[in-house]
Amino acid sequence: MQRIDAHEWSSVEDMFDAFAEAMGYQRAYGGSTSAFSDVFADVGTFDFGSDPDSTGTVLAIAGFDTLMSLDDRTAHLILDHFAREARLAGLYAHPMLCLIESAADHRLEPVGG
């Protein structure tokens, strides 16, 4: 399980740094929201951030409301990219799950479309 705590983030750049550290990739690789699709695809194929000997990959993000407050669009895109790549990872028999914790009274749009 990869755990990320977003409570102390003060910028979207903090998010990029936290994801790179938690998932073990070069920060320059995932420096934009469009790059996250590639990041999560590589997690799905066990290139990094996941263990092929495990039964799957779980990404848990505490304080997700912090990111929603900083940039709602980015927050949605992160979940959307993860959901899409998790479906593809299923083709490799690699279940992927993203759990978010939020104290905000904020409804998220559907993801993974």
C-alpha cells in the first residue's frame, strides 16, 4: 500500500512531489496532470510503485480535500487517470484501488469515463 498525506500541501507542486516520493519515480516524469496517466499505467505494469508479488496495488490519500481546495480540476484528473489505468491494469491481472479520505462536504464528479 502506498500512503500519501495531503494535509500539509500548500500547492499542486507539493502533490507532484508526494506522488513521486510515495510511488518511487523521478519527479520530472510526472510533473503534469497529463503525465499521471503514464505514471499510473507504469504502476499497472509493475514498472514502479507496485510489487508484482503482491495481490494488487492500493493507493491511499489522506486529506484529499486539501487538493480539492487547491485545484479541484487537478484533484478530479488524478482520480480519473487512476481509474482509467486501473481498468487497463486488470488486463494484466493487477488489481489497483485508490482510496481517498476527505472531510470536505464536496461531491466529486464521476471518474474513469
